Amino acid sequence: DAGVTQSPTHLIKTRGQQVTLRCSPKSGHDTVSWYQQALGQGPQFIFQYYEEEERQRGNFPDRFSGHQFPNYSSELNVNALLLGDSALYLCASSFGKFYEQYFGPGTRLTVT
Amino acid sequence: AQTVTQSQPEMSVQEAETVTLSCTYDTSENNYYLFWYKQPPSRQMILVIRQEAYKQQNATENRFSVNFQKAAKSFSLKISDSQLGDTAMYFCAFMKHSSRTSGSRLTFGEGTQLTVNP
């Protein structure tokens, strides 16, 4: 039973560039959430997708956008990267019981 | 809006001893869930234990147990018989009762770095 997978593992980008991070949910899961975890801090909720729609959004600018595909996988896009976007980006998936979220290993994004 | 506070940035304990991590939260919700997650150096966020606010009985998972004080909005984690593998960052988290269509989110505290010494 495959867990939540994320790609890539690490990524280095330059200020002003755009980045796309990918997440495949745990087998059987249909809801995907994204979190940003800055170094030494707790994760911050970005948004959640269910049935290909954004269901909730945290306090993040419009530079952060997402998408969910019919196979339930998801992408997180960040435009006009800032140094402050450097963080670990975590994806979590769930099904049915919304309070049971399973996390992936994360993508470490470094903006230089 | 909900807030979660962990006042202990770092803690250490000797192997086989017991340690308690503290967490307080603020919410106007009456129906919600509380969690403790563990994040080892591998970065994988792992659920340790979950507590439903409507349950008076404290949750227990093997060596892990919680002390849930709803009126005081306190949710501490006790780790008994600490093992070297328990070394990790521990996060307290809150989620209000929701549904799949309205969406749900976890609100995390800042974390407590626990080190278990041999």
C-alpha cells in the first residue's frame, strides 16, 4: 500500500522564478492538503483540494495556487518566488474521515 | 481563529524515563480534534495520538497518553519508557470538526524538540 509521495525531494530555485511541486495521495484517498513548514517552525496550512476544487485556503498570497487532477493527485504552484518561500512543503491526504491526514515526506524548496 | 501554543522549545529525557510535553490552545469551537504529531530528522510527519473533544476519556496509544483538560484548553502528551527512537520534534495540532465538502485544516504549534539520551 503506497503512502503519500511527493516530488521532487529537493529543489533549488532563483528569486522570481516559478515552481511546481507534486503530490500523489495515499492509495484510496481523494483529498489533498498542502502545508508550508519554514525552518524551526510548525507547518502552516496553504490549501486543501477535494473533488478538484479548493475547499479551504490559508493565509497565503495568490502567488500560491494549486490543482487537483481526476486521479486525485495534486500540484502546488508558486509564482514570483521570494527568499521567504524557502521551506519544506508537506502534502497530506485523507479519505472519508477528514481528521485522519497522512503526510508525505515533503519537498525541500530553497530559493536563492 | 484557533491558536496552538507549545511553551517548551526543547526537552530532554533519559532512556526508560517518562516525559511530558505541554500544549495549550485557544478556540471558540466546541467540537474539535487534537493531535500530537512526531517529526523525526527524516521529516516525515507521523501521527502519534488523537483526541476527540467530545470524549472525556484521555486517549492512549501504547507508551503514549494524553491529559486533555477541555475547560483549561490544555492537551499534554506523556511518553512512558522513553526510547532512543522517540527523539524527534513533536507538534501539537488542532482541527475543528468539519466535513469533506467544507474542508478541514490542521493548525500546528511551534513544536518541542525532544531528545532521549542513552
